[in-house]
Amino acid sequence: MLNCSGTMGKAKVSEWLWRFLAAMMLFSVGWTMWIIYQLNPPPLIMNAAFEAAAKAKANAGQNVQGVISPPAGSAPAEARQPPINPDKLKLSDSLSVPEPK
């Protein structure tokens, strides 16, 4: 007689391996389809976006300042000095050793 207990154990492992592999393949196909769906937006949204872009191009000659404008009677704010010295932030033109003080 043949001892079949060893081969039956391997068959169960092999069966679960193939089931796991099939599940992973189904998951990867589903995930790929989900990514493709996300990359291709529905045409309803795209049509609305194209219409909004066309409307914006048509209103290009509108007020340059936009919707918010400063009050007519207000004076422009006076120029203030920056809180830092901008000359210290400039990079040097060449590499040199600093002079000792």
C-alpha cells in the first residue's frame, strides 16, 4: 500500500495557494479598474469645466483689478522699511576667507 497522507497535505496547501493567488489577481484587476476610473473623470464634470473656461476667456476684458477694489477716498499706504537688511542676504560673487577682526 501507498502512503497518501503526505500527498494530501501538499494538495491542501497547493489548493489554498491557488485560491489566494486568484483572490490577489481579482483584487489587482479591481484596483486597476478603480485607478482607470479615477483618472478618467465623467464627461459631466469635464463639460462643466470646459464651459467655465470658455466663459472666463469671454470675460477676459473685465476689470483688471478683479472684484475687490480699494475705496475711492483712501490714500495709498506709505512705504515701510523692511525689518531686515537685504544687503546681508545677498550671496557673495566668489569664495573667500573672512578677514579676522
